[in-house]
Amino acid sequence: MKSTFVKLAIATAAAISASAALAVEPLSKPVNLTFAAQEVGTAAYTYATAIQGAMLKGLPQGSNITITTTSPGGVGAPIIVNGAAKCDVVMSNSAPAKWSMENGILGKPATKEIAAIAGGLGHDFVNVMFTKKFVESTGIDTLEKLVEKKHPVKIVIKKNGTLGELSAEKVFEAAGASLDDVAKWGGTVEKTGGDAIKSGLQDDLYDMTIDHIGAGQSNTTELCLTHDMVDIQLSDKTLANLVSMGYDYITVEPNTWNGQDKAIKTVGSQQLILVSSTMDDSVAYALAKAVCENASDLGDAVAAMKYFDPKVAGSKTITGVPVHPGAAAYYQEKGYKVE
């Protein structure tokens, strides 16, 4: 009897889910949307143009998606889409979207009216490196040893307001310290641009760097080809703390960087299509469907998007924020995981 009841409950839940998915009315008229990206030449712009093409395939004839270059990037993106104040669609990263919704970022209040269309559009990761000279001279070969010894390390990271800089802060927090502590140890934290980070490490002006990047990133690729660097494996505890903050586990394959002969288990925050939670359900449904059903085209356009998996694109570990109800209806209809 209990088994029959359980089966009936599951069948009823599935029917309700399917009914919810089918409740979204199909679009009958063209729509006009703005899609905010960073400037031409950035990864965000490349992603946006590929996604624009995929989305248009699922919208009524005559629809238009205009790409602007008004986004500050993955960290600031949740702010400009909040309530559709400045755009309809934007590329973000999942962790900053989560931080922005929960507490606010970059000195801004929490952004409550944001929702995900699809996540997991990339393969970026937290990258921690020491110079080989630093490791050999100190014997410190993990971040946790560095924190334990409170060594006066010289760190160089990206500028304020970047995901690289925020990730460096989160990494130290996850290891039980902070970037402010480094000065107390007698060390320094320099924040600058990518070229200066590369040249400073090449000249041994700094001992380590932390960033959030993808395989093939030009400055790190050149750095590892011209200078001996050591890829740092974070402890399981530190990684678990980072996951609780909004990152997700990811593996950096061997030989991603010159001299890196072992896989590195780390975490990352992937690209996310973010919209206002006030977007019409039918539009959100159409966008999610178009992106997911043109996944192979996205992978052909941008190599990092080959990792995009529609079956998990609506899971909260991937998106960081709730999925838009219209997009959720599509995932439910397909039987994909959605939260």
C-alpha cells in the first residue's frame, strides 16, 4: 500500500510539474531586447554575440536583440539588469550574481530582481600560483602553509571590482585569513592590470598571484612559458569553504599551463545568462529553449561553451541565483534539473 501511495505521489508531482511547464504561452509577436556586454574584444562580448544568434533562432520573426557595451563585466552585471533598469539580458558569473542578490557587491545594495536563464556557459576557474623561486626559498608550497606561517608574501592580483580581485579575497577568507592580514605579516598586496601582473612575476617583484581565468588566458600562458611558476593545490577544506560561498568544483587538466603536469582540483564560477525576474514568462521560456536547443552551435562559436550542459543549466550550484519561472518551465518540460 505504501509503495502504491509513493508511486502515486511521484506521478502526481510529475503531472503538476508538466502542467506548470505547459502553462507558459508561446510567443506570438516579435520582441525587442537589449543584451549588455563588455567592450568588443572581451570574453563577455564574444559570449554575448554567440548567445544572441542562438536566442534569435527561438524568437518570432522580426524580433531583435541589440548588444550594447554597457556591462562592467561578471562582477557588476547583476546590478545593471536588476528590475530591467538598464538592460534585459546580460552575461554574469554565477558567484557574483549570488553575492549581489544576497548582500550586494561593489558597495551597492542587494539586487533582488534578478533571475537566471541558463548557467554553466564556460570553464573558468580560480587559479593560484607561486613563483618557483618563492617555493624553493621558503619551503612554502601551499596557501594553507602560507597562512599558518604568516609569511610576509608579496601578492599581485587584479584591480578592485574584478572577479579576479574578489576571488583572491574569497580564497584567503576560505583559508582562514584575509588580504588585510598580509600587511600585518609584513607582506604586500598590489592590485593592477594583467600585463603588469605578468611582468612583475617574471621579474620576481612578486611571489604569488590569484585570479579567476580560463585555459588559454594569454597573460598566464605567456608567464608560464617564460618564468618558472608553481600551480597551487588548495586543501579540501579550503575548497569546500569556497563552494559554500557560491563557487563550484572544477578540474584544471594537466598541461593547461606550461610546467603543470598534474591535474589541479579547484573551483570556478561560470558564465551565466541573467535577466530581470520581471521578464515575461513566455520570453524567458523562449530564451532558455533557444539557448539549450542550440548548445552545439554555441560550442562551435566559443570553445569554452562546449562545456555547456542543458541538463544541469538550471541547477542552483551552476546559476547561483533562482531560475526565472519561464525558463524553469522549459527545464521541467524536458525533465532537466532545475532549482
